[in-house]
Amino acid sequence: MRVDLVTLFPELFGPFLTTSFVGRGITGGQLSVRTRSPRDFGLGKHKSVDDTPYGGGSGMVMRVDVLVACMESLDDESPRAHRVLLTPQGRRLDQGKVIELSQRPALMLVCGRYEGFDERVRKYTDEEISLGDFVMTGGEVAAMAVIESVVRLLPGVLGNVESTREESHSPQTEGLLEYPQYTRPAEFRGDGVPAELVSGNHAQIAAWRKEQSRLRTAARRPDLLSRKKES
């Protein structure tokens, strides 16, 4: 299996990739790992990879053009990796998903930072995965969790295959999902920013975000809405 890592901090993976069963998988040839930083595709003198969000708000949002360029630069090796966006809004990682991922020949794990991704990044990935209903400062730890859980299922990595069977995770439910975020460029490959976010009408922006949050939660995690109503 090949794993491509899109991360602003590739140095965080150094010791991890040489340790325990992950290191054994790499040494034994069951696993190969490449890292690529979005900073290599950043803009301007300072190689900027983020920008302020349309519609206002705190924090910075990672740019779609920079991230997509970084991801596509890793398509030079066949097969094209199955792209996984690591985000609190994704499907919670469980053993069934780990087994599914372990059967793919190549994975790309996209690690975010700052306030999140420009919403349009999602269209250039194949699925979204979360460790649970909590927020970390970046996706690197989540990427390590995915690699750690997948590599032990690769043939020849563990001495006792039976130790990988019938494993499970305990779920958590807390809060609603965040509304979609956008930043510059205003248009990317024909995909624009919702008119509400560039209207300058703060009440309209707030209403749009509240409605999008409700719709996204209803579509992806209706159980969170049910729990909210009961509380």
C-alpha cells in the first residue's frame, strides 16, 4: 500500500513512520509513504496557503487552489490515490472503514490546519473521515490514527492475524456540524462562492450559515439534531 500525506508539517511524521508496526510495514515493503506540503504551492513571497473567510469570522481558511495543486502533484504515481479529507465533519472512523481502507492500493490523507478548508476542496476528495465529535488543531494526528489502524491489517505486518478481528469504537454525539466555508479565489474552475457570503448583509449571512448548518447536520448526522431536541 502507498500512503500520500498532504500536510504543512511533514516533520511530525518522522519518528512515527519509523516506530513499531508502522516502521515494520515500511521496512518489510507492505507500506510506502510520501509527504507533500501545500506550502510548496503557496502564493507570494511568504508562500501563503490560507486567507480570511468570505462573510467574515475568526481564523483563517486554507485555500482551494493551493490544496488542489498539492494533491494533484501526487497523481504522478499509479494508481491514483483514494483521497481522504480529515475533518470533524466526516464519517467517524470505525473498524469497518479501516478494513475497507486497508484493501485500497493507495490512499491520500489530506491534513487541514487553521479554521478549516475552503468548501470547494471537498469536491476534489473522495471521502471525509473524522476521529470523533471533537476538534484538534490539525489533521496530522488523525492521519497517524488512520495509518496506524490500517497498516496492522496489511498481510505480513502482524504476527497474529486473529488479533485484528472483532474490534470496535465507542461513538460520541455533541453539537451540530459547521456550515460551509469559502475564501479566495471567488471562482475556481467554474465553482463560485454563494451570493449570501459576498452580500455584505450580516443578518443574511448569519441566517444562511444557520440554515446550512441545520441542513448539513440533518443530512449527515440526524442523530445530533434528535439529541439537541431532547436536551
